[in-house]
Amino acid sequence: MKNILLILMIAVVALTACDQDNVMTKVDTGGVDYVAVSHTAIDAPYMLNADNNYSISFPIHRTYKNVSGTVANLEMTSNDDTGLFELESTTISFADGEAVAYAVVSATNPSAIDPAKIYSFELTVTGDNASPLYNTAEFNGQLELKFVSMGTASFVSTFFGEAWTVEIFKAEGLSIYKAEALYEDGYDILIIEDEGAGIVSVPEQKAWFQTDVELPARIAGSGTVSTNGDGKKVFAMEIEHYLPEYDHTWGVYDEVLTMP
């Protein structure tokens, strides 16, 4: 995250540090106060977390910082088709004397962010005052989680035909859990709870190592949430174990996690 913020800061400084009078002398804008993205592409994911309200603030620049009433028109597309992320406003206004304003992409439901997924966005400045060259930015976002230990849970796996205990961690501010080394050391498993709906989901992730082919097997699945006689949450899940590289599946198995 520090590297990404540094890239953004460098871009902002580079653009705002220019002698704008010299720029206007060399480039005739015809009096148009052009608006442009600060950086056309950022390769590394911007980390979405509670500190930034699970949102991305992207700087938009303009040519003349002392012109009043400049407005940038914006459009956004994303690789997420659920409507989870949205552009807070399709227009942004520049304050007098300011060369930079910020477009904000935010999550409508942070708990629904898939921690295993990198969300890709394309932000475009549109309209007559859009820069002809620097009008589109491509960037990514991924959930950053801060976990706190909840204690020890019990786990029953029909796939392995065994039961064992596992340390459970909960993400701060979100109903996302991490089962440390649930199936095998080195493979922590994320489980997402939708408390309102009483269901859980297990996003696709590496779960244990298949020695025959020397590749990590993956899992994915979903389940329901109930409460047992001791007042503990029980996640009754149906989880598929598979090897996508070989288009092979071992099938779907009942796996039960009783929370601390």
C-alpha cells in the first residue's frame, strides 16, 4: 500500500509542481481548462481497508487552478458485475485555487468484498474538457484484512474423515474469518459470513498440497449458520476439493466448523 501511495504522491507532485504559465505558453489550450487523470495505470492493487473506508480516492488534475467552476465528468467500469463498487459521483468540482480534485470509488457493502479477488477498475474523464491524451486510468483494489484471534474452534471434515481443532481469527469490522492451517500447514482458509442471511461462503483458494501432481488443491463452497446448545455458531458447509489445472474434482463434502 505504501508503494501505491508513493506512486500517487509522485504523480501529484510532478503534475502540480509544473510552472503552469510556461505550460500555457507552450501549449495553446484555446482557453479550455482541461481535466486529466494523474496516472494512466497502476499495476499493484490499492489495499481496501477500514482506514480508507474500503474506498479508493483517485486524483484528477486540471490545467488552470485559478479558474472558477471547473467540473470533471467521470465514468467507471469494473470487472465486478454485482454492483459492489460504485463511483460516488459522476462529477467532481475543483475548489478555487486547487489543481486537484478526487474521484472516489467505494464499496456499497464492505463485508461482501471477496478477499481473494483483485477488483479492476477503469476510470474515464469525459466531456469537452477531457484531456485528449490522459483521460483514462486503470487501477486495481484488493481487500486488506486485520485479524484478531477468537480462540480455538472444532472442525469435522468428511473429506478427510477426521476431526481436529483449529485457531480462528476474525477480521476487524467485518464478518470474515480465517481458519489457520485448516487442512494443512501453510494454507489459511478464509470464510465469509453474511450475518443477515445466515449463510457463509468459502471463496476459491488454495487449501492443501496434492503430492501426486505437486500442486496445491483448491476449495470453494458455501453453507448455513446455526447456533448449537452451547450458544456457539456452527458453519455447516458444502465444500468442493479440486485441481483446476487438471480439470479434476474430488467432489463436494460436508465440512462442519463450530466456532469458539
